[in-house]
Amino acid sequence: MPLDYVVKRFGLLVLTIILGVTINFMIPRLIPGDPVEQKLNQMFATSGGQMGDLTAMIESYRARFGLDQPLWNQYLNYWWSLLHLDLGYSLDRFPEKVSDSISSALPWTLGLVGISTLISFTIGTVLGGMLAWPRVPRLVRGLIPLLMILSAIPYFLLGLILVFVFAIVLKLFPAGGGYPYGGTLQFDLPTLSGILQHAFLPAASIILAGIGAWALSMRGMIVSILGEDYIILAEAKGLKQHRIFIWYAMRNALLPQITTLGLTMSHVVAGAILVEVIFAYPGIGYKLFQAIGAKDYFVIQGIVLMMIVAIAVILFILDLIYPLIDPRIAYERR
Amino acid sequence: MNTESKTQTRRLRFPNLDLTLVVGISLLLTVLLFGLIGPSFFDPKTTNVGAFPPRLPPSNDHWLGTDSQGRDVMAALTYATPQTLKIGVLAGIIGLGIGVILGLVSGYFSGIVDTVIRTTTDVLNTIPGIALLVVIATMMRMMSVELMAMIIAALAWRYPARAVRAQTLTLRERAYVQVARLNGMGGLEIIVKEVLPNLLPYIAGSFVATVSQATLSSIGLEALGLGPQNTLTLGMMIYWAQYYSAILRNMWWWWAPPIVVIVLIFVGLFFVSSGLDQMVNTRLRRTE
Amino acid sequence: MSDAILQVKDLRVYYHTGSGCVRAVEGVSFNLTKGKRLGLVGESGSGKSTTALALMRLLNPPGRIEGGQILLGAVDLTKLSDEEMRQVRFSQVSMIPQGAMNSLNPVMRIREQFVDTMEAHDQRLAKKEADAKVHDLLGQVGLRREVARMYPHELSGGMKQRVCVALSITLRPKLIIADEPTSALDVVVQRQVMETLGQVQAVLGAAVILVGHDMGLMAQFVDRLGVMYAGRMVEVGPVEDIFREPLHPYSQMLIESLPSLEGKHQFKGIPGVSPSLLNPPPGCAFHPRCRMAVARCSSEMPPLQEIQPGHWTSCHLVEVRT
């Protein structure tokens, strides 16, 4: 893999993070009447000026980010804290730190969203491939309008429907939460099965909502690839149908499909986060929802920043993987 | 010979109307009519909090019952629909406008201008819209329909900018643009007279996609509780339904109808965009 | 006649489209002897490429072989099942495609693209033997063995086309169909590729059908020439005969339109436009543009007649010579 390709992509990653951090920093300061300051003042006032640690925190905040500080100083201080992984304190659950708040919720989200997205992508892509097979039976082709409709429904709305049908009416699955109520988290079978039960519906929402889109896009790509010259020569060579379909058609369609995965990554994450809200699933999304309700600005900013960084890193990794799959990319610099 | 070619062109003009496009437009028109004409059937006061006894199931008096705050759900639905459409379309138009201008400029004039715009757009595209929208929306003291549209538009231009830029790059190399340049036409004039008209199908496609995006963002923000608290939109209806545990209380008449209307909107938009894609493609195949 | 490896009799290919039935190939017949080269020349839409595709039964719906016979030796290819035809492809009849730019699978190494051809025809060789065979084939078209490990985008246009030539002889077919193999290449590379094709064909003893619109190329390469117009074969015969004395008005105008190195003449095109294949003109397809057309030409379709031994044409105004 040529060095300048890696460097360029890494540069993009750094640029994204810088932009994300800057926007995150600027927003509260651009809105008239700095809301963060206001919230802090309000908290201070309601506590009657006697909150020990809270006072200390507010003082140190003022010292670093206070309005009497020149903007540049605030900006640099912000970066300084970030690089020390100090995202501040949760205003709602003081003295819990934002980083702790996030790290307790993060594994839940990674598990749910990560695995569901992978399953959704894989099943959708394979399904799309099957739908594009020239000899596909009429019945299967009837799936296409259904998939079109499915792909147009926002993730979390599908979640609502699933909750109603499976949790309330059919009572097959729990309606919310990440693990059985009142239970403790241990590494044993009952807990694990409880976790899986609770994860089932949220996962199903993400998977079902995504399948339509992946299947349709894969099918579209294969259909257009089937018109390419190399398919004609493959047929002329007397290759068997399935070989042509898998190694000439699908293999070539996989590349743009993965690119699409990268491009839509932010949408996937956004949708999944809303699903967590519907199911009160204890991940980052639900944390965000709670923080919004409590106007816990530091947690909100922390989560948003983390999302930006996480997606940028995932895209960077995808960019590194891509040349391994598509031989044309690695040699782009010729 | 002459009569032959005439009938040929006449036939060519209409077979493009793809079925998907027609279905999509009908769905959207239905929702539009519902949202524009529907409210005239209901007294706006019936959508106020406390207008009726709460949690009533559907009946002859209230076709979709009442919600936990005493609103007539059917009436609320007809008033909420145009609000949601308003946000989506408003954000879509503004976002499209900005996006088209940036895309045209970036695609036509390469060099530094292009690099700056392109890199910014690329980087911003990787940042999840919802994330930034959440940060901005949380810090607003007051939220209104118009304000939401503006905030969403602030990020909605990303997609059309990229799409328009890509198309402009292709069109720029077309023969008629080269000819115009040789004839001494200035850059801006070429963009407006030669490039823009040929971009129209792509702009239409981008518009649909942008509106779809924007509506999705607005509903997402509302579901998180960041929507206009005093106005009813479809997303807000869902938010309130969630807030008052409508699902657990089995109040399907409250949370299901907004979902139905939203799904109709998105499916309609999807079909329209799919149909437009087909049209653009067949057109391409014929010209090349 | 007995060593004619290919006999095409009254081949008809129609495309059944929504607007009607497009008669792409309307009763084409010709023979090809072992080891000889036949050129199929004509303007766009004359049906030459369609004929080539039909010979390998590579037509996609709505195109279909509507009638006629394609006799490869004693076997009628139109009557074979899909699986039988698949086995014939490349092992008996192979093809060098038009757009080599895009005819090779972009994500497969060159070597694999040879190997999968062999495996599809049940030739499973051990790795070393397969490599040796691939290197040999590449050598025959003048490419280094390192090419085997490369991906298509690493090769130039001429190299890719030569890979296609090598691919076409992998299974030692009896007939190679070259569909405008050099139209995307510049003149110098064109010559190299055609020379290569000629060499491998001679080594193999295979027959070649060269489809194209470049009369100059035809003159240099083929033994017999078939001139197609509006899906019909209007003249077929030894290439020198046709150039020296074109019998059909269309061939005459084609040859007259060729620029000559001797003296400056005015460029002569052929007036008019190609006919619609959806509603072909009645009688002789060329009559609207023919400068010698008489009344009979617009009502009766002229049959393909052998005017001189080996030289056929379909025109009412040409008499059989005894």
C-alpha cells in the first residue's frame, strides 16, 4: 500500500477530528447567552452556594473556559483537556465524570450496533445478490417492493412497531432495558440469556431496517455489472453460470457496496442511537437522550465528540481495508 | 421517412414515466392533501392540551381517540402533518440552494476553490449530522418549526453539494461547454446557461434526497425531545406518545397514525427518487 | 465443401422489442474452410456483430435466433442445449471481444482468467503445469511471463488485447471470431495485434472470422470477404476479387469511398442513411440509396447467387456468368 495514500487518509482523519472538536467548542459560544455558563450558574444558585466539590468544579471551569478568558486560551485549554481524556463532569450525576459515564454505556452500544450492522449488511448483500440472479423465480422477485418499503422506514419507527407487536401484544420479548430488571451483571448463563433477550428487538429493528437498503443497492449494482464487457467474455469463455455470478459479478459489486457502507456509516449510527432511545437500551444513545432531558451539556458534548471520532476512525480503517479488496485502488498513484 | 421520425419522438416523450415515480408522487400528493386540506375539517382548539378527556379510544366523536393530554388525535394528526412537511421542505430548499451553488462553483472552477469546498464537504459528510444537530438544538432556549428548519439546513447542503459537484465535473467536459468557452463566454454565464439546465434532473433527484434527509433528521431530533415544544409535528406526536408511555398503555391510536403518515412520506419520497433515477438513466442511455 | 468447418445457412436473428420486431440479421449464409480467414464488413447496424454473437449463442433477450442453421462440422449449434453450448464455447469456437479495455475481470489476476477457462472445460492442471501453460500462451502473443501475475489495469490497451488473443487459443479451438479487435487501438498497436492473431492462427490451424468496418484492415488480413448491409449478406467472395471487381452496388460505393494514396480525389461518401431494421424497405434493402435501382428492386428481394465460382452477390442487376 503506497505511503502517500495512507498519509492522505490519515490527514483526512485528523482534519475531521479537528473540525469536529472545533465545532463542538464553538457552538455553545455562538449561541447568545452561553448556555453552559447559564446552566452552571443555575446549578450554583439552586445549591445555595454550598456544594463543595461542585463549587470547585465550577471554579476550575471558569478559570479555564470562563468568559473572561480570551477565546484562544479557551480553545487551547479545551484541546489540552481532551488530549488528557478529560471530558469534564456530568452535570446531572455529579461527581460522575463524563468519560466514566460514556465508558459504562459504550460496550452496550458497540455490541448492539456493531453486530446488528454487520448482520444487516451481510444478509442484505447476499439477499441482494440472490435477487439479481437472472434465473430468480418470480416469487422471490416479489420481495423487491417489500424491501423498497422496508428501506424507506426510519429505524426507530420500525423499533416502535416491533415493540408493540412482539413485546406488548405477543409478550415474546421484553419491552426495554438491557438486562433483566433488578438483576446484576455477571458472567453466567441466565444473565447472558437475559441480555440476549433484551437485545433481540433492538437488534431486529436495526437489522430489518437496514436489510432493505443493502439488498436493493447490491441488486442494483449487480444488474448494472451484468451489462459489462467482462461478463460477456466470461460467458463466451464457457464459464459456468454460478462461477460468473459469484466471481465476476458479485465480487465486483462488493467493492462499491463497501464504499457505500462507509458513506452511510454516520446514518447507520444515528439510526441505531435512536433505536436505543425507543428501547431504553443502556447504550450511548440512551445516555444521550437522558443527558438531553437533563440539559447535561458536558455529557452531550462528550458523546457527540466521541461519535465523531469513532466514525472518523472507522472510515479510516475502511479506507485502509479497501485497497486490499480492490486491486485498482492500491495502484491509483501510477 | 419524415413521418416515421415524428411518431418516434412523440412516443419517446412519455414512456419514461416509470411506475415507481407515479406511485411515489401519488403517495406524496395524498399526504400533502391530507396536510393542507385536512385541518380545515377540524377546529384548531381540539388540538390543544386539555381539550377533551384524555386516553379515550377511537369512537364516533373522536375518530382516533384522544391522547394522554386530552387532544383529539385525528385533528392533531391533520395539523401536525403540514408542520412536518414544512420543516422538511424548508430545510430541503435552503440546503439544496446552498448545496447547488457550492457544488456548481466547486465543480466548475477547479483549483483552490474546489479543493477547499470539496475537502470541507467531505469532512463534514463524515460527521454524523444528528450529532451536531443535537448539540446545537440542545443549547437553544426556544425551538420553533422555522428554527429547526434553519438548523437542519445548516447541514443538509452536504449531500447536494457533493452530488452536484460530481455532475458538474462531468458536464464541464462536454462538447457544448467547450464550444461556449471558445466563444468567449464567461465562467458564470456558462454555468447558468449551459451547465445548469442540464443539471436539472440531478438537482431534482438531489432535492428529493435532501428533503428526505431533512425530514428524517427533524423527526429524529423531535423523538429525542429537541423539537418545538409548543407546536405539534408528527415527530413531536411520537415524542409525546413515548413520554406518556403510550405503547405500554396499549394506546395504539396515538402512536400508530403518525407512524403511518411518516412511512407514507418516506416511502413516497423513496419511490419518487427511485423513479427519477430510472428516468435520468434511460435519458443517459439514449444520449450516449 | 467437405473441409468447410463452418456452414451458416439462412441465419435470422430478431430482437423482439416493445416497439416491434427488429430484424438484425435477415437470412445470412456463408461457409468457412478450415484454416481460412473470413471478414465480415459493413456499417453500424449491418448485423455483423450480431452475427458474430449469434454464432456463439451469446445473444441476450430480447434477441433470439429466429431461424437458420449454424453447422460447426456436423453439429448444428442452434439445436444444442445450454449446457452443450457452454461446453462448445471457447473449446471449439472462441472469441476475441471488441472492448478489451473492459473485457477482463478487473479484480482477477491474468493467470486466474486463463485457469478458470481451463477448469470450466474440465482441464484441471496442477499449479506448476497450469503456470507453464499460461506462460506459454502469453509467450505466443509476445507477452512476458510476469504478466500472469498482474491485474488488468496494469496493462496497456494493446497488451490487454493480446491477452484476449491468448485467451482465445487456450483450448485450441477450431474457429476464432474476432469482433472488431482493434477498433479501440492506435494504428501501430493495431498492426501488432493483427500480426499476433495471424501467427497464432497459423500455428493452431484454426479458421478466423474477422468482424469490422475497416476495409483497409480487411484487405490486408482476410482471404474471403463478406459484405453485410441491413442484416443481409449482399456480397461474399475472395477478397482480391471483391476489391478488383465489386459486384454489388453497395460494395462498389464502399470501395470507391476508400481514400487512395495515388492522386487526390474528392471524398465520396455513400448518400442517405441506413435503413430502419424495424421496418426495412421492401425488396432489396439497399434500393433507396442505390444509384442503379430499377422498379424490380423495390418489390422483389434479390437472392444470393453465385456469379462466379466462390463469388456470390444478391443484386437483380448482376447476371450469373457461365
